[in-house]
Amino acid sequence: MKTLILMRHAKSSWDNPHQADHDRPLNQRGLRNAPEMGERFARHKIQPDTIVTSSAVRAEATARLVMEAAQWTEPLFVRPELYHATSSTWLAVVRELSGESIAAFGHNPGISEFANILTREGLSLSTAAVAIIEVGIDSWSELSFDSDGRLIDLWTPRDDE
């Protein structure tokens, strides 16, 4: 059994209309929500073995803020191909990873589509939302769109614990 933690980046800033999408930073709400979600990971004692993120500024910043608040010590792997990745790209990247649990940070629509294909739950991850999915496989290389994923939990920054 493997656990996949998918998190959409926190809320980003649109203050500079001339800034490239890839380079948009987090806004104030995003800077607040990302560490709050990290604290939630810490309270639930969730410690992934592998952590991967899109190369977009907002996704990497979300990952780093979550990691700091959750006190995750594993290295962060930045994967440029996860920037606006399709569900097929998500699948290819995750299949290359190792460990019992993976935390991955990215963007809609791809990250929600990937979660939906694995769980068949009809999810739409809002900013800073987290889907925790269990998959009955022995190795990430076995993951496929036919894998039977089970949604264990769904968190949003607005949730009361």
C-alpha cells in the first residue's frame, strides 16, 4: 500500500499583469495558508518519504512553506515538467519516484484530474487543498490509470479540524 499526497499550490498573486505565469509569487492569503496546511500535516504526523514540486514559483514556495511548518526534512525535488502538467505527465513522474509516501505540489487542472482518475471521486482541488490517496500497489512503477486509489482525506484551508 502506498500513499500519495497531492496538494495544489496556495493562492498566488496577480498584482503584476506583465509577470510570466511561471514566476507569479504567493499572495498574502497563500503565504498564510501554506504554513497552516503544513501545521496540519504536523498535527496528523504525516511525514512523506519523497517530496516533489512543479518549478513554478508559487508551487515551489507552497512546498517550502509546508515543509518548514510540518518540519519535513526530506529533500525537495523540483520537476519542471509538473508546471501545468497533464494527468499523463503526473502519472509518468510519480511512477519514477520511490518511498512509501509521496507529497506532490502542482497546478490545476492537471493535479485535480490526476486525483480524479485515481480515486473516481470528482474532486476539484481549490488553492492549498490536499488530497490524501491510498493506492494498493507495491511499487510506484506499478501505478496506472487503472490503479484503485482510495481517497483517505481531503483538506482545504477553510476546514475546521
